Amino acid sequence: MITREQAEFYRENGYLLVEGVFNREEVEEMRAATEAIIERAALSKFDHNAAWQGEYLPPEQLKKLVLKGFHDVHYHDAAFTRALCHPRMASILKMLIGPNVQVHHSKMLVKPPENGAAFPMHQDHPYFPHERHTMMAASIHMDDADLENGCLQVIPGSHKDGPIPHVGSHYLNHKEFPISMGTPCPAKAGDVLFFNYLTIHGSDVNRSTRPRRNVLVQYRDPEDMPSADVHVNWGQGLMVCGHNPIFKEYKGAH
Ligand SMILES: O=C(O)CCC(=O)C(=O)O
């Protein structure tokens, strides 16, 4: 599904956009699943929609921003289980991670029209550090994304600098690393942006009249061990390619 040159581009730059991984029907199925999850979550007392925080905007502006984030969507709708271990995804992941690939977690991100919140620049590493840094995100686009509706932006090659200290372990200092520093990665619905968890990335607010809906799946080599007891979730470890060579059971504090 990808060429050796594309895999080499990923290794050098820490990211790779692969076009047309999912077709129109598959995208429609994920969009419908997203809407249904949001509806069910709104009716549930367990809704953990992310309320936006940070000091990169005045509090009164922050209050107006909305980001619907929802973890582990593949435990909520089988459309996402099919997507995250789709043979086209598996063939790409094999070339970027290696023969054995495992899911760490998934997350849906919906930036509603006009007030969808920004994501200040950060690495994903502080949220779930691992020893060998094989962890990478696959951001599945359910909508066309561009600068106007807050597409992802990355700093090419930043994965080579290793882990960088984060403010309160969440974001990089926005004065030192403004979102505008990133290379915009516009994409079409069905495209997938792959990026290493050390690649600095973020996205701006959605200023358009269109939603920006993505599902982000984190994958790793199963032999790459967590270096901190954080971000453990139910059912973590679904194999997408190859086999799991270790029988050690990783149990977190939860
Ligand atoms: O999808 C985005 O705009 C950014 C998401 C992100 O950076 C994250 O969840 O770590």
C-alpha cells in the first residue's frame, strides 16, 4: 500500500500522509458511528467530553471552544474495530513499525464548525512513554481538513530530537512552539496521517462552517514496553499484524 520511499519519508520526517486508505462507504460508516457515539454519550452520565483548558488563550475565549474527544471508540462501535485493523492499515503499519503491530488506544476528535478548539503543539510521548519509541498515531480523516477547519500541523524531523519537557506534561510552551510553526497537513476524507509520538504536532481552531472529525489510533511494536505506568485501558493490546512474541502480561495500576 505504501512504497519504500514513503516509508523512508516517514523515518526521516516523522510523519506520512497516505491518501485514500478508506473509501467513501467506509468513511460514511465511521461518520455515522461517530454521530451515534456522541448522541449516546450525551445521554449517559459517563460522558467525559474534553473541556478545553490551558493558558494559550484568555479564559473567556477558551470557554467558547468545544472539542468532543472520546477515548477507545473501538469499544463503542465495531465500525472502528474494522477500521483500525483494516488490511490496508495493517499493510502500511507493517512497513512503518515492523511485522508485529499492536493497538495502544483510539480516540475520536470532533472539532465542531466555528468554535472547534485548537490543540497546542506537543509530543504524545509524555502521555504514554515507551522504551523504544515505536509508538505512532494514525489519524483517520472523516472529513476533508485544511487550515480553515484546523487540520493537523507537524514539525518535520522533530522526532529525531527525542522527548522534550512539556509544560505541566501536556503541551510545549506556546510562545516557543506556536502552532504556526508547524507544516500544515491538509487531507481528504479517507486519508490517514501517520506520525511518531515524538513528532511535534498540533492543530488550530476550526474557523470554518464545516466540522473536522478524525479518529486517532495509537499503535506500537508489542515488544516496546511502557516506561511509566500511565494510560492503561481495558482491552489494550489488540494485535493488528503478526504475533505478540512476549507472554508477559502488562498490568497497570487501574
Ligand atoms: O487532531 C488534532 O487536531 C490533534 C490531536 C492531537 O494532537 C492529540 O490527540 O494528541
